[in-house]
Amino acid sequence: MTRLTVKLLGIILALVLSIGAGQGALAQEAPAVDRTSTGGAQTLEDILRRQDGLKVDNSFRSDNIGDPANVAGENGKLGTLGGVSDSELWRAYRYGELEKLGDLRVSAKGPDGTGDVTQVVVQDTGMAWLEFRKGPMKDYGGYLLLGTLAVLVLFFLFRGRIRIDGEKTGRTIERFPSIERFAHWLLAGSFMLLAVTGLVQLFGRFFLIPMIGHEAFAPAAIAGKWVHNNVSWAFMLGLVMVIVFWIAHNIPNKHDLKWFAVAGGLFSKNVHPPAKKFNAGQKVIFWGVVVLGLSISVSGLSLLFPFELPMFAATFAHLNDLGLPQLLGLGELPTTLQPHTEMQLAQTWHTIIAFVFMAMIIGHIYIGSVGMEGAFDAMGSGQVDEQWAKEHHGLWYEEVTGKRAHDHHPAE
């Protein structure tokens, strides 16, 4: 796991805690503030602390909801006289304290975290999600993609294209049959469409609107959303097909250690560690596609069917039981979430996984095209030169042809 990925995971956990803070008790006590000069209302100190992102004790609001038990004497200064004003009613909605209002009857039960989405009248955690989405998520995601491209450019300048060391034989063998290539390109093509349309949804208002204007961007964004939602089914179908076809070939074995020991010969010429149909580097890509693909599919389904597939409250409960958040010093994650908060977390997780996924696939595209001679043929025509097969997948070549790939295996 890269340092940047760890930082991204730290950011999402921090966001979770900031969202959870809006639903329950404050993670830390805010200092007591004297509000006698404002008659119990917020003070300049409250405003300044909020602007600085510090904790603010909101009990002066949450406790001031017209509770009959807190009725002040009729002669009390600025005291509640027993009636419930509109502002007190909305405070009760916000803090889930409607039962304190006695016999008051309303059409919704309030944000208790377990009711239907239509019962949520006030949900103020959306601002934390919005600030994270247009700030750290956009910035760090962009840095990850640009950084990946920069590393690949430097690698190409340093190493150049990885050539076939021996003489090409002119004889080819089948690397992938047509059905496997179809699955690969179905997955790859749909992923590219999802990546482009997803980036437009996230970055469009910051970069495209200043260039083409709101009038041109609006239909483009709507069309992109339609494409994103519908092409996702092709992506999930391709993912299932790839898993079925290739999972048996991607089980780790002892040869993978030898491949890692020499970095697959990526940095050296005439170094060809033994490998079967998939080498260790390809196995890393495969399992990355499986894990990230399944994760992004599940969060995508949650977004395709709003409020129908909540997953984070249960996930956080399991993480708390394992002690992972506590191990990172973040405390327990909230296990009671409003429906809107579930959607915001699903969108956040979906985007973070997408950025990591795109960075990995950029590397895969590089090595499968300009980075390595003959690599594209495997997924293009499905046929590869025998010499290419001997050098990069010697053990697989021997299994397919029954011939020796080398007089001896140099990495064995």
C-alpha cells in the first residue's frame, strides 16, 4: 500500500468521524462559554471557533427546545413561557429530541437514524461531505493521477521500451482466446467510459465550466451521468467474466517470489524470471482489479439505488469490533447513521476507490502498450511471438508447447 493510499484512507476515516460528530455526542468537550450577554444565543467566540474548524458546544441550542420541564418563571429574564416556537421545533428536529416536546404531533418522526429517508427533515452533516468532496478528495485524487503519469514518464525516459531480447521467430502461439479477450475489452472499455464520465462529474464545475460555460456543461454532465449509470452494468459483467476465466491462473506460487526478487526484469535487460500464464506483477493487477472492482461495484449499486442498500453503519460496527479505528487513534466509528449520511459515505468511498483504481490501470495500460514490445498483441490479436512467450512466460510456454523455453531457467 502506497503512502498516498494510506493518506487517502486516513482522510476518509477522518471524514467519517467528522460526519459522525454531527449525529451524536461531541468527540471532545468544547470550552464553556458565557452567553449571558446574548441572552443564551451564540456568541462571537462560537462563530470564530466554527470558522476555525474547532468544536462548538451546541447544547445552548439542543437544550433550548421548549421542553416544559425547563420552563422558566413568568418573571424570568428571556425565559421560556411554555409555548414552543418555530425555532425550537426545528432544533428538536435537528437534535432528535421531539419526544421532549410532550404531546406535539408531527408528520415525520425525526432523524432517529433508523427511519425512512422521508423522516429526515434536517441533516446538517452534508456540509462536511461537500467540503471534503470539493477540497481534499479532489486535490489528492488529482495529485495521485498526475503523480502516476509523472512516474511512468520518468520510468520510460530511464528504461525505455522493454524490448524482446532474443530474435523474433515469426511463429506465434495463442495467448488468449477470443472469449477471454472479449471479457477483457468489455471490462476495459466500460472502465474507461466510467473513468472519464466520473472525472467530468467531479472536476467539471472547476475546469470545464470556466472553459465552455454552464449552458454547454449542463447537457454534457447529464449525458455523462446517464452513461455512467448504464455502462456500470457492462463493467460488472466484464468483472465477473474476468474473475471466472482467470482466477485459477492467479493463485500465488513459489515462482512469484523469484519474479519479485528481480522485479520481473523491468529494470534490467536479459533478465527473465520463470512465470506461468500470469507473472507476479500481473497477479497483483488481477487481484487489485478484483478487490477494487468489487468494492466500487458495491458502492456503485448503493448509489444506483439511493437509500435502499445502506452498508456503512454495519461495516463500521465490524471495524469497531476488530479495533482497527482505535488502533489508528481515531476512536470508534459511528454505527447509527442517517440515510443521507450513508449516501454521502458511499459516494466518498466510491470516488476514493475510483482514484486508486485509475492510478493502477494507468500503469497497466502503459506496460501493455508503449512500455513493453509485444505485450499488446496478447490482447489485440491474441497471438504472441514464441520468443516473447519464452522470455516473459517461460513456464507457460513449456506447458503449451511441450518444448523447453531455455536451456536452463536463469532465475531458478
